[in-house]
Amino acid sequence: MRLPKLRELKEAITAVLRGPYTARFPAEPTPLPEAFRGQPVFDEDECVGCGACYEACPPDAMDLVDDVEAGVRRITIHLDRCIFCGQCEANCITEKGIKLSNHYDLATTDRGELRESVEKALLICESCGEVIGPRDHVRWVAERLGPLGFANPTLLLTAMEDLDAAGGVPTPSAHLRRGDKLRITCPKCRQVTSLLA
Ligand code: SF4
Ligand code: SF4
């Protein structure tokens, strides 16, 4: 009977000397482990708006909306549905577009505050108004393809626009013609210029 009591006394003294095991949050920030997964945050300069993170998100915590009128793709994370799994970061095609941060203090009474979003300018078909994709994504693909990208008129034109060398591109006509091949067109409209016009 005596031995266990001595052991408990030793443990009690050790605990008093060592201090509390619990963190003093919210009075002080909680120390975080190295691989902590907190709020995902977009990097607007590195994200190209491809939507791979949206496709990979297991609990469907992200929205992807193409606002054709405003000419932007908007990707929004609903942090109240996020499970901080890190699949968005793991599947980001640029590997830098989204990162899980150390931010964990998300408590709020207003769910509307629990949003993280990014907007990217859209490339839209000049003929039918169909969304081709975010401009930055098209540029990213063109960079990866290098000279091979010149085989695709949309990639070529986007690269020419970036070089301010696309002044000779024909203006859109009422009906697609072969001359419209070198315009920013979606795959469907390009097929028309190749096969039917
Ligand atoms: S951390 Fe997981 S749940 Fe949260 S947005 Fe990224 S993929 Fe979705
Ligand atoms: S670049 Fe990365 S962060 Fe941006 S939409 Fe694509 S996968 Fe998501």
C-alpha cells in the first residue's frame, strides 16, 4: 500500500514542477506540430485556376463558378465544411497555388466569414461565348508545351497576346469562316472552321 502512494506523490510533485500539460489558448497561441494542417490559403500569383483542387476535395467543401458576365472563374473554399485533409495542396498542378497554413482559430458566429477564394480571368470563345478556361491556366499549359503549343491556335494566340503581337487577328464575323481559324475559339467552333466553314 505504501509504494503506490509514494509513486503518486512523486508524480504529483513532478507535475507541479513541470507546469500544466494543457495549452493556455486562447490567452496564448497553442504551440503547433511541424506538420500541422490549418486553413487552406490560395496564392493568387501561383494559382492558375485549373480547378484540380476543387475536383480532389473529398467533402465537397469547394465551389467553382465561371462568371461569364464578369469574365472570371471564382473558386471558393467553405471552411465550415473543410476537413483540413490537404488534398487540395497535394493535387495542385502548380504545387504552389494553395497551401495549408498554421491558422486554426476559425471560431466565429458568422458562417459567411468562413470563406477563402481566388478569382482568375477567363478566356472565352470569341464566336459562341463558351468558356475555354482561365487565361493563366492556358498560359501555364503553353509554357509546359513549349514550341509544341504553337500547333494549337488558342495557345498560340494567347502567347501572341502576351507578346503584344496579336494585332493582326481577324475580328469576329457573324458566321465562322476558314479565316477565323486564328481566333480564340472553343474546340467546337474550331471544328466548324476546320470541317464545315
Ligand atoms: S483541405 Fe481537404 S477538405 Fe479542405 S478544401 Fe482542401 S481538399 Fe477540401
Ligand atoms: S492551380 Fe492549384 S490552387 Fe489553383 S485551381 Fe489549380 S489546383 Fe487549385
